[in-house]
Amino acid sequence: MKVKQKAYAKINLALNVFKKEGEYHPLESLVTTVDLYDSVTLQRRKDDKITLFAKGNVREYVYNLTPTKDNAYKAACLYQQAFNTLGVDIVVEKNIPLSSGMGGSSALAAAVLNAMNKLFDKNESLVELANQLGSDTAFLLNGGTAILRGRGTQIEQLNKIPPLKILALFIDGGVDTAKCFETFDNMPPSSDYSDINKLAISLYSNNIEYGECKNSLQNAACKINDGVYKGLNFLKSLSPSAYFLTGSGSTVCALFNYEGLYDWAKQKADAAGFNCQILTSIQPKTTR
């Protein structure tokens, strides 16, 4: 028996990072899943072994794959230990760029947990396992649009948000998340934070508070990868309603008031040599 599951990317429309408490920074974010995804295919084994193979567009992931360090593999191991199942063969197909701030690793972990439930015909709660696998993983079990707080484990789901188009520029080189937070800690404190609740309320209407699309890590990401700075400046030149970094980068995004501007902006980005895509926010189908 085989099960195939999509692993949707996410975009942070806003991200507030606060002063470190202990080992972690408290976060507050408005996040949405988009129609860019990896996929996982799981096949049940007759023994307890777990294997992981990869294919797809992200060559660095495919050719440097170390299964025991991979979140998809770790998710299967956690599920097996928690619920005493047989082993599985996992095939990952990558499309989400690496180190892009789009939650690819967490999305794969969430997809494997959901697929394990289907494969073994169970309806187990997966939140506790997801929280061991990354700050966005519990949210990505179901996706949609939500406000995340704390370490991403406090989820306030926002229902029936109209779909939102986003122009995303995938900046080469990525940004290492740990290095980005370290750089953030060593920079002067910023008082420029988003009013997450105000932005959330505005998403229900056609009067979006674009000025609240901010990211506390933006300056740190620019310092690590100059391509992020160049991408943001390019987006600014298009006079969008909002332009911002997602996650810790390196993907930068723009929102426009009129739908027709997205195709025009993408043509400009293509001509300038950027790898880009117009994405749409989505609410994935329920997992069961």
C-alpha cells in the first residue's frame, strides 16, 4: 500500500521576533500556506526499517541527502516509536527551495506524519510529535492562514480568508536560520514591529493593511545574503503595495493592489534574471 501527501510551503506575511528568552526567541507571525509544494510517497514495509530517497528540482537536497538528519525521516521515526508501527519506504520529491524561509523542512515533516496516519489507518493526534520537529510543523499539519505565537506552537487559525496572490523571488544562496537569528541578536534592537491582529482583520476585506507586512529578521538576512537586499530593492522599484522577507529568508515577496499587476511584475522580474513565481494562498484539503 502507498500513500502520497503534498507538503505545502508557507509565507510569513508578517514576523515579529522578540528578545531571546532562554534558548529561544518568542515569535509572533501571520502565516499562510501557498500552492507551491513538495510531496512525499510512503509505502508500508513488512519489517521495522525506515528508508528515505529523494528526487526533484532541488539538486542540493537530492545529492546531499543524509536520511538520519532529515525531518521527513525523523517524523517517520517519531511516529513509529509513538504508535508501534511497521517501517516505511519514503520518497521525497523536492520543489520548495532550500533555506528559503518557506518552511520546506517542516512541511515535509508534517506531510510524513499525516501520511503515516493514512498508511496505518489511524486517527492519532499529531500535534505533540509535530512540535518536536520545528516551529511551523504543527501549523503545517493542516495549513491555511493563522497567527502563530511563542515558538509557533500557539496557533490561532483564521478561517475563510479570501485567497491572496503573492509574487515570490527565490534568492540564490539561501539564508541559514540559526545564523540569521544570531546576526539579529548582534544588531541594534528594532522598534519596527507589525500589528499582527490589525493585519489579520484586514485580510478579511479588500482593504489590506499592507504597511503591517514587516519582518524583524529582514536586516539580518540582508547582511548574510546580499541577494536578499538586491531582491527587496528590485521589488521596491516596482512600487508594490507591500514587499517583505518571508521567514529568515532568502525568499522575498511582494503584494499588489490589482491582480493584473502580478503578471507585469513577474515579466519584469524574469527580465531582470530573478527566479520567481506567482503564488496563491490556499487552505489544503483536510488530511482525513
